[in-house]
Amino acid sequence: MIDILSADLGEVKAFVAAMGEKPFRAGQLYRWLHVTCADSYDEMTNLPASFREKMKLEAPFLRAQIETFQESREDGTRKYLFRLPDNNFVESVFMRYHHGNTVCVSSQVGCRMGCRFCASTLDGLTRNLTAGEILGQIEQIQKHVGERVSNVVVMGTGEPFDNYDNLVRFIRLLTDENGLNISQRSITVSTCGLVPEILKFSEEGLAVNLALSLHAPTDEARREIMPIANKYALSEVMPAMDTYFRKTGRRLTFEYALIKDVNDSDETAQQLGRLLKGRNALVNLIPVNPVVERNFHETDRAATEAFKKKLEKNGIHVTIRREMGRDIDGACGQLRKRYMT
């Protein structure tokens, strides 16, 4: 058996050849899977019926299906809930920007990282997603919306580097010119700071953007909200990020969820400025999404702007993330948790 939705074109060619089929059938099959995004072999009408029947036996597949979706009345953002073949659920978000359509995908069912401000971690990790399941979120959304997706962020439920092999395979499938053919430079992977995987990722020969979920400028403060900080100190994480920049030339992004009275003080802004000064980096300030199970509240707009200005005085490039989908369970894990309960 082969996981046909996670197989690259070379693997599909080898599989088709082993079945005794003509080589060009592999290209046709791959296009049906990753360009047309067919849900079954029966849709693949230019393949011989005998070949389709053999494929049903040798490489059966079931795609994740859209269970439900919500659309924001404010900005048109769509939050999708997918039902996987094993009846687990994952979320994805479709966002329209002036530079193109973006999809935020999940890489795991649940998450074991335990970040205290994130709804995704509340029930722990169930399992990793396959490369085909990660890719399928984009394929199904693109088909549902009827518009091309040009940018992808792996920033939904799960820690991508905790599912390393499937993540890298997904990126190679996503950027394959025979499939969706999305530029590597239009992909961003977000990590909470798994140092060995950051260093390994820097050797993959990829040109994707890397974002660190930083959220605090000191180890002490970071440990209060991010358990991963107990394993990897900033003295390890920051050099690993620098290595990624040196190897790839891709500017680093540092995500910083502003939490009222937790990490938004003047002193904290000064500490963050000192930590990042001199780096080719972007700080993305994120008004934290309220999670009812946590007693965290977002920093108000005026304080957010003041925090931004303090960083800019240190020569740091700063943006404030545009708030999208707040009226539709916008935070990672909220829709899934509400639907399951």
C-alpha cells in the first residue's frame, strides 16, 4: 500500500510502473490528485477504467472533507473545520489580502507544546497529520473558494517541527511545479523553538520563511507561558534562528502575542529591543485571541501602538497583525474545540 496523497511524482511514477502501466499515466494521475484535486478515482475520466479499478485496490484514498465553515461578516475570512478519514478534526483559515489569498494550515491534530495562551493545546496531541493531509487543506479550500491560493502559513494547530518529516514532504509537494506550484518564498513555517529541528531545517535547501513564536524576551518570562522554554533557552534558540538566516538569507520573523499585564510592559519592550537589535528581523505583534479557558486578555490598541514605537526606537522593524476572523472563532483550536464539545 502507498499513501498516494503524500507521494511525490517520482514515487507515483515508480508505483505506476510497478503496476505495469504506461509511464505517462503517472503524470495524469498526479495532476488529478494535486491540480484538479479529485476526491475519488471515479472522477479521473481520462484514465482507463481498468487502471482506476486497480488503483482503488492498491492505493485507496480518502480526502479530508469540509465538515463546516464560518465566514466573517467583517472581512470575508473563512474558518474551515475538516473531518479526517479517522473522524478527527483539524482547522484551517482562508484569508484575503491585497497581495493574494493566504491559507493557514494545521500540522497536527491537537498539540503537546502547552503554550498557555493557545486553545490548540488544551486537549494535548492526538496525532500527526500526513503530508497529504496538510496539503489537502489547501487543495480543498482552493476548490471550495474557486480562487488560487498564493501564500501558505503553517501556523495553525500543532507544532510543525514536532511533525518534521511530514512537514518537509508537504513543502516539497506544495512547491512542486507539477502540483499547486506555490513558491517557497510564499511559505512561512512557525515554530515555538525546537532547536535541533531549526538547525536541521536550515540544511534542507529550502527558501521558506521561518517564524519563531517568541512571546517574551527572557527565559524566565517565556517559561511562564511556554513550557518549551524549559527545554530550550533563548541562548540556544536565537543562535539557531541566526543560523537559519545565514544559510537561507530569508528574513526572520518573531511572533509576539501581546497579553495584558503579562508581556506588554515598558521594561519588556526594552528587553525585546535589546534581544533583537542588529538582527535582520521582523516583529509581528499579535493581539492575543481571548481563550475562555485561560484568564488572558489582549493588550488594548493604544498600548499596542506604544509597544510598537518603543521597539522601532531600537531600529526594529515591527508590524501589528491585522485582526481577521475574530467574529468566527478565529483563534487556533477554538472552532474544533467548540464543535467537539
